[in-house]
Amino acid sequence: MGKIYLDNAATTRISDEVLQEMMPFLTENFGNPSSIHSFGRVAKSTIEKARRTVAKYLNVSTSEIFFTGSGTESNNTAIKCAVRDLGVTRIISSAIEHHCVLHSVEAEARAGVQVEWVQLDHEGRVNLAHLEQLLAQPAGKTLVSLMHANNEIGTINDLNALSQLCQKYGALLHSDTVQTIGYVPFNLQETKVQFLSGSAHKFHGPKGVGFLYIQGDVHIHPFIDGGSQERNMRAGTENVAGIAGLGKALEQSVAEMEANRALVSGLKNYMIQQLTEHLPAVQFNGDISEQGGNYKVLNVSLPPHPKAELVLFNLDMAGIAASGGSACTSGSEKASHVLEGIHAAPNRKAVRFSFSKYNTRADIDAAVQVLSKMYAGQAVEG
Ligand code: PLP
């Protein structure tokens, strides 16, 4: 039986076109972009091409895009450099951010930065009235760090509304957009943010490469010291193949965006319908609507069952990959801080299914069948 991958919020398969684009930079075009000979020049121009792709997608200048080693690095850089270099003395964030944001904010709290947690609704969306209340209080220079779409439950924040509030109160805005880059359009001329991050492996690019957008009039010092790569902002020889892959993956995602959105959200809606039919007491976490939720993520709270804890194991035995929380914590017994943060049914096992353009309805049928059999008390075939 072929394996079925329903964990596309954790990572995605590299597309064939992306791999093809990367290969020359792992073989004959292996130059160091800092070298001035022809090998180096080819590498350098490849990086600049990818930078143009990212800048065009976000509608910003190429001088505002910096390649990094991951979404994690991008988020660390934004938060820690905003405190170190921009005089930030207060951070407003939320309890359901990805750990790379949460732990960065907590590290700053330990170092004496004032941290405030914005209230969320039961779907995990920022309570804008509470955010405004916090912003209106007298405080020092403030950084607001709030994600666009949550990686576990998919709920999407209105980036434009966050941006308007931050502008009104003179706060800096950082948004972890790792789960939405390549999936929805962005126009940073209309939606002003100071920092925004992306990671290639979430949109069919390679792992270990990301980018950070830094608005042109924001001046931070390097997070990693060393050579003059990335216009002195991020030292270290560039991951040329990875950056080429990121550029190609984004180009492809943009070209296919509407078709993929229709396909993937169709799969999600089909799974919602199938689960509701076969497991009537099922619950969904986060906003599952087309407008308010990430169309690739479906977080399901299973009805109570003595063997519910074994659900991921049963799926895995049937060759189906899903996740019990975010990728970083899946496999651990620790409760999901996101589900706790929205007060999701605490006595129910939750499973995150996340889809891609490579999935089919047959994949969904297979997963629903495993769950139905489990609840019907039948043995699950491997
Ligand atoms: N932010 C979000 C919302 C994510 O889902 C992830 C990946 O799990 C990251 C940040 C980290 O990105 P990376 O895996 O590139 O470090």
C-alpha cells in the first residue's frame, strides 16, 4: 500500500520543478556567491533572481528581503534585533505563537522586556479590542509579534487590522507568516509591517532556507556576525541551491495559487463532511471556514474513546502520516500549547490533518476509514 502524507503543515514535498532548479547549484554551478569569478557570479545572480521573486510577491523592494537558514531564524532575528537595536521595551504577543516566537519572546522577558499576552477568541483569533487596549496603555517602544495563520489550528488573523492598529499607536509589527507564504497573496504596500518571515519547506521548497522581510526604514544590526553576505545583515556563505529552490517554489506557488487553493480547500471540505458523517461527535478546532482558516489545515478533536490515544499510531500503521500538534512537538506527550491556549476540549485527543496539491480524495477516504474502524471497534489493517 502506498503511503499517504497528510502532514503538510509540518513540511511539504519538494516539487519536481524545484528540485530540477536546485540541482545545478549542487553540481556544476557550485560557486561561492562572494567570489568574483564566473562561478561566483552565477551563484550571486541566482540569489538575486530569487530575491526578486520574493520581493515581487510581497510588493516590496529587493533591498528589504534577506535570506536566512529557516523560519525560526527569521523570527528570532526580528524579535531579538528589535529589542537590541530598535529600543523596544515592550512586546505584545499571543500564547499560541510557534515556539520559535514564543521562546524568543520569553527569552526577552527574562532579560527584562515587558511582555503582554493579547487575548484570543475560542478559535484562536486575536481579540482586536484587547490589542487596542494594550496598545493604548502608556508604555515604551512596542513590538507586536502575532502570527498570520496558526500552524496547528489554521485560524487566520487579519493582518491588515493588526497593521492599522500598530500604525495608530506607533508600534512595530512582526508577523510570522510561515504558514501562509505561497498560499495567499500579500501586498505590503497596502498592509504595512516591519518584519515578516517565510520558510521554503512549507511551500514545496527545500528545508533549511527562509527569508525575513525588513521594512526599508527599519535599521537593525546583524543577528549573525561574520562576512558581508546579505548586505552585511546575515553572515555565512549562502545556501545557493536552497535559495534557488525557495525562489522557484514561490514562483510555482504563485502561478498555481488559485488552482491549488480550489483543490486543497476542496479536500479539506470533503474531510470535514466525511468525518461529520462517520464520527458524528467529532469537533473541529480553530476557524474551519474558507475565509477565516488556512485551507490546508484541519484540526480535529476526536470523540472520547478508550483507544483515542492510539489514533496517530493506527494511522501510521495504515501508512498515513498526520500529526498530534505542531511538528516540533509531535511525538512528545506534552499537551499542545495552542489547544490549551484556545481552551479546546481538554479530554479529547486532537489530530491535525494538513493537505497539499499532491493529495487526493482517496487519501482522505483512507484516513476516515481508519478512524471509522477504530470507533467501530474493528481491527485496523496495516
Ligand atoms: N512558524 C510557524 C508558524 C511554523 O509552522 C514553523 C514550522 O513549523 C516555523 C515558524 C519554523 O520554520 P522552520 O521550520 O523553517 O524553522
